[in-house]
Amino acid sequence: MDILKHTCKRLGFTRGTLALAALLIAMLPVSSEEPSRGQKIKAAYIFNFLRFVQWPAYVLPEGGKLNICVLGPDKFGGALQALEGRQVKGRAITVSFHSEFDQIESCHLLFVSALSKDGLPKVLAAARPLNILSVSDVDDFSSLGGMIQFVSWRNKLRFEINLGAAEKSDLKISSELLRLAKTVVERPEN
């Protein structure tokens, strides 16, 4: 203990400085994997999208699982994985991550994490006949044919719905979800 006191004194640290440093260290996040508030909110929205969208019976048979897929890097910091195993309408949720869009055939909800505007039409065209609910925070996603786009509005996270694109994939979005949307457009995908 005398060595520690001597070293602190020699370096000019006081007890107050050391206490402050200890407090700051204790306040650091334990894990860099802890999801941010924004990531948790997006995951909560996605969970609720599953609750308020109806897939055709031939796509989602009774007792089947609801598969959330993320195309591209994980922007959720573990918040989506927290949904794994939770139930929506008696179906367990699974979460998977993919780097290629040709791996999405088992998805019910596809979050497009990052993609160029040139690559987006290919992904949406591949998802359309598979009755996949497409969601993203990519700029102009809904105007390019995506179904639900996260947008920032008045410093809050909101979403836009492209109802035409959803209907083209035989997905029914509840009126409750439509009322919560910042914007609902009826233009089908390109």
C-alpha cells in the first residue's frame, strides 16, 4: 500500500482524482455488444411489425417459425438476437444474418442493413415472390419498392410504409400499424 501511495504522490494524483477515475471506469459499458437505445427501439419495432402483418397461409403454416433475416452487417448490436425464441401469434422467432441475397428464401421479415441503390432492386425483386416483408433504414428504401423504411422525424424514430409493395407480395398490414406510420404510400415497387 505504501508503494501505491508513494507512486500516486509522485505522479501528482490525489485521492479525489483516483476516486473520480475509478467512478469513470465503473461507468464504462461492460460489453461493447450492449445494444444502444436506438438499436433496441428498432428491434422493438421489428417485433411489432411481425405482430401486425399477416402472411398468406401457404407461406406461414400453422405452428411454423417466424424467421427474421438481416442482409448485411448487424446494425442491432445484439438487440435482434434478444427476440430469438419469443413468440408471435404462437410462432417462435428465429434470427439469422446473411451476406448474400440468394440465402433469403426462408425469411419472413428481411432487414436490409446496407446495400447500394443499384443492388437494392435485385434484392427486392428476389424477395417479392417469396412474400417477404422488407424493412430497412436505407435512404429512399420505400420509394425504391421496399415495404417499411425507418426514418428519423423530429428526433424520433418513425417508419414509412409502402402499402402497394406489401400488397403486391400478398402481405396484409393491419390498420393499427398503418395508423402508427409517419407516411403510408400506395405505390408498388418498381
